Amino acid sequence: MRLSWRARRRWSLAVLLVGLPLYIVAAVTLMSTLARLPLLLELAAYVLLGVLWALPLRFVFRGVGREEERDP
């Protein structure tokens, strides 16, 4: 099932306002429970965690910044 532009826009807003802060808290909690890593390894882990949240949600964010598509 394909989401409409309006539905993708609403879902992307919900993900950014609710899901992303929850993910950030979970990622920071996960990193703090691990033993202290070397600085570069910890930085790499945060960068990886920062990119991983968006990969499964690409379809929601695709085309949201464009104008609404009108059917002819």
C-alpha cells in the first residue's frame, strides 16, 4: 500500500516530534550502559546510531519537502 503525500507528511511529523526524541533517549541510554569506549570509537557509534534511525523510515520522508502532487 502506498501512502499519500498528506499521510507521509503527517507520519514524518509524528516521527520527528515523538519517535526521534524517544530514539535519542534510547541511544544515549544504550551508550551509557556500555563500558566507556575510546573517543573515536564512541564517536563512530553515535554517528552510526544517528544514521540507523532514518534508514527504515526513508519511504516516509521521501518527497515530503516538495509541493503536493496533483492528479490531472
